[in-house]
Amino acid sequence: MTSAVQAPELATTRAASDPSVAARADESAHDRVDGRWHAGVWMVWALAAAACVQIAPSPVYVALVIGVAALAVSLHARPGPYARAFPILLGVGVFFAVARTLLTALTTHGVGTVLFTLPEATLPRLLGGFTVGGPFELHVVLQSLVEGFAIVGVMAVFGAFNSVVSHSELVQSTPRAFYEVGLVVIVALAFVPSTLTAIADVREADRARTGGRVVRRGRLLRQVVPVLELGMERAVTLAESMDSRGFARVGADARDQAAGWCGVVSLLALGGAFVALIGERRTLASVLGLAGAVGLVVAVALASMSTERVRYRPRHMTRADWLVAAAALLAPVALAVSSIAGDDSLTWFATSTLRWPTLHLAPALALLPLLVPVFAPRSDRS
């Protein structure tokens, strides 16, 4: 009885002494006040947006998806360093796209109009034996830029998802069978924001030590070493916290073993379905694929039942959350229908006759469902 009475006081004291606990409490209270969408809604939205980029990699449609992601960040970004992850990851995507374009243009020749010629060198056969340098061709550059812009679109969607989603709620929503994997993924997702926070703190401390003066000598060493030290400290703190909670200490019981064998058989069935498709045995492939999918569902259910994980005040998806998630999925479905119908504006290729990417009304309207989680108001009573 005494412990039950003292529990709220201990929780309040811990929240006051631990900034991370207080931040998580403020985040949960903020969710309840302003009615933010559930983490599952943003997960479905991100998958739908990434699928749209894959189905319609034309620059005009990728630019529309990036615009939707920017709107989501501007309206639903969470306070703190998470909002800064969007421009950082967008810049990373641009860097990889430009690097990919340069590498492709330096190693691909004989395709289109030559812009200029660089000195060339042939690598040894052990390293591939291809030629680096030589003619720098316009068609290769344009096609590589278009393909790289699709990478930028996917990175923008990932950055927007990382900025608007509640990571703690995402972990709580993970099925019990994937709790360990989900925790690893969430820690990886939070790596960029936590690193940005560490860099900002180190820069502020460096300015405080120098009295606001910019001292360039040794600045790189003064900033890199504390950032690495903070990263190691966070890693050790996380490991100690997981160890104190007995993370992954429970041995496998009968249900875990049954789930493991069921998963192995299901994966073998899915592999057999793939081999049957190569051999054009469609009926056998369908049977094996269906059996493998059902087996995976059974394996997840068994593993989830064997894990008794307690969640503190989990927020379940409401009917409005399910409706908004279903509405976001309409975007890739509509684009897939346009692709099946033969809409040639979804893709752009650098052919011999260069043309601007075309924008058709139907695929552009198909992207409108991605705006539903961005602009639709959410009521806490739904």
C-alpha cells in the first residue's frame, strides 16, 4: 500500500531529475492535447509515399512527393532536434545522387551526345576492367540525375517520417514478436537527431569557452572528440538501462521454438514459390506462397503470445486513424492503376530525342491522398 502511494511521487521525482523522462511525458501529453495521428498512421503514410516514388519515378511526381513531405514536416514536426533531420537527410540524398551521377557518367560511354572528353584510364581486370573517364555524355548525365532524384525523394520521405513520428509510440505499437528488432530500428532512426543534438551542444559549449569568439585553430578536434564521447556515453547508458530491465534475458519456451520452426518452414515455402515461378509452375507457386504467408502470420502470433511485455499506457489506433491510413494507401494504388493503364508520364528516359518530363492530371490527383494525414484534423473523441 505504501509503495502504491509513493509510486506517483517517485515518478514525478524521476521526471524532474531526468530530462529524457520529462521529455517523453511532455511528448505523450502533447499527443493527447493536440490530437496527433498515431505512429502507425505515419508509418503507413511513409510506406505509401515511398511506393509512389517507386511507381512514378518521373521528376515531376517525385517533386510533388517531396513537397508533400515538406508540408508534413512544417505542420507536424515534433519539437526538438527531430525536425532538423529532414533537411539533413535531404542533403544526404542530394549528395548521394550527385556522387552516383558522377560515377555513372565517368564509367558509362557510347550512349548519347558527348559534352566534353576527360582523360581516361582502364582499370585492371581484377578491379572490373572498365574504363574511367573519356567522353562525358549528356544522356547518361540526365538519366543518372533522374534516377538520383528518386533517391532524394525516398530520403525526403524517410526524413519527414523521422520528424513527425513518435518513436516511443512506434516501439509500443510493434508486435511483441518484433519488439527486439523494433527497438534496434528505433535506436537507428533516432541516431541522426541525437547526433545533431550532440553537435549543437558541443558547438554551444565551445563558444562559451572562447567567450563567443571564433577560434578556428583546433576547432575540428575540439568538436569531434566530445561528439564521439557523448555518443559512447549514450550507448553505455542505453546498454545499462536494457540490462537493468532484463532485456532479452528470458530463454526460449515451447511457443518460441514452435514459432521458430514455423518461420523456417514458411521461409522455405516462400523460397519454393519463387523457384516455382521461375519454372512457370504458377499453381504450385500460388499454393506455396499462400502457405508461406499463413505460416509467417502463425509464427508471429505464437512468438507474440509467448512474450509478456508490459506497455505503459499504450495509445491504440482509433477508427479515424485507420481511415486516414487507408486513405493514404489510395495514392500508390491509384498510381499503380495509371501504370497498368499505360500512362507514359510516370517514367522519364533520356532517349535520342530529349523531351521535358510530362505531367498528367490523373497521376497528379492520385497523390492527393498523401495530404490526408497532413491536413485532416483529428478529434480525440474518435
